[in-house]
Amino acid sequence: MVSRFGVSLDKDILDDLDSFVKTHQFPNRSQAIRYLIQNAIVEEKWIEDKEVVGAIILVYDHHKKNVVNNLLEIQHDFLGSILSSQHAHLDHNNCMETIILKGKASQLKVLGNRLISLKGIKHGKLVMTAV
Ligand code: NI
């Protein structure tokens, strides 16, 4: 169900909203406001250490010593937080791994930090979201 409500905004903020809508190619203000509210709610859930979902994206050279073993070792220590993972061979050297997570925000952050800081990881990012 969709509810409508009126919002009063200063001209400056409305101008900012409209340029935000344009930059991000939202179809209308409602969609942009929905996105912004959802962002704030997701962020709060993570700050309050609620049950959340997320994903870790990792790029690494699989020739680098121990990186594959260490990645697997850590993931096996966090079985309860990992829903699935996908591996893609990007080119001769590089791999990308996407790990889908569900659990307490603090746990997922610990897992994210451990994986992203591993020796041999070129770049990694924890994407935080929530349902
Ligand atoms: Ni690979």
C-alpha cells in the first residue's frame, strides 16, 4: 500500500533534492526520497548492530601465495554468516569473489575486515544493506 503525505521543505533543500533526482536519474522525487529514507534506515540498523544482509566483493590475483587458502579458511570460520559465494575468473591472473552475508552487523563487519585486509587482496568492499 502506498500512502501520500505532504512535506514542507526550504527552497535550498528542494533544489538540492531536484539536482539529486537528476544526477541519479530517479524517475521522480518520491523515488529519490524513498531511496534516501531507506539508506538512513539501513545505516541505522548497521549502527545498532541489528540483523542485516550485505555482500563482500573481493578482487585478487589467485597466483599470490596463500590468498585462496586464507580466503577459504576465514569463510569456513564464518559459516553462520555466509549465505552463498560466487567466483568469477576475470582474466589470466585476476579473480572476483562475491560473498552474500546475513547476520549481526558487527559480525559481518569483522568478516569483511578480515577478508578485505588479507595479504594478496587487491581491492575489497563490504556493501551494507538490509531487508
Ligand atoms: Ni578465478
